[in-house]
Amino acid sequence: MDAILILNGVNGQLELYTDKVIIKRKGALAKMTQGFFKGEKTIYLKQITGIQIKWAGTFINGYIQFTVPGGIENKKGIMDATKDENTVVFAKKNNELVNNIKEKIEEIQQQTLKGQLIKQLSPADEIIKYKELFDVGAITENEFNTKKKQLLNI
């Protein structure tokens, strides 16, 4: 599976897939800030509870940071953010790409949430929904009974 979007940051690379973000540490700055033995970090989109972005300016880099349950994000600015394993630092030329990554993650999370809500309707909820359609005349009694039997596996 190919990445949807890729950010080549200052202290690592961020790859966005349909279900996860992979942060890879490459280059001298990545080794200095994250350590020489850090490898890839995978964060599943369903784990992400927040995305913080500090936009890059002309003379200062920005960062994108992911909040996950149990994580301890650095909240003291760019110098501490460079040390956080859930953060990728980027240059000003990548501001738009980082915004696209954030929007895509939020879009995927919303689609997933909608899918989960649809799946959570019980057969009883479905029967009530079809009963209401029958009561207002949108479906016939035969259609209601057929759907009821189908939902109850009768």
C-alpha cells in the first residue's frame, strides 16, 4: 500500500496511509534529537485524539504533533517538540502539505466514525425505524414484516 501523502521534514519523514501515520527518523538532526537507535513509529489514525500544528515561518521551523492516549506531548514550543517522538518538524515550504495531512486525517477519522455509528444500530433499532416508516405509510405492512423477519433472522 502506498502512502497518500509524504512529508519530508527536518527531523524525519511522515507518511500518511489510510489507516496510520508512520514517522521515520532519517538524517543527522533526527539522530541528534531522537537518538541513534530510533526507528519507525506507527500511529494508527484511530489512536490519534489530537493534532497540534505550529506553522513554520521565514526564520523558524514548524511542527506537527500527534496526541495519543497515554502520550506525553511536549508543550513548550519548537525546541522541546523536536524531542517528542510523535512530532515531525518541517520548513515553511511544507505548511500547505502539513495542512493537507491534518485535513486528510480528520476526514478519514470522520468517515470511520460515521461507519461505526451505522454499524452500532441494533436489529431492534432497525425494526423501530422500519415501523415508523410503516406508520407514516412509506412502506407497506408486507415490506415491514419482511424486513422485520430479515433483521431477526427468522
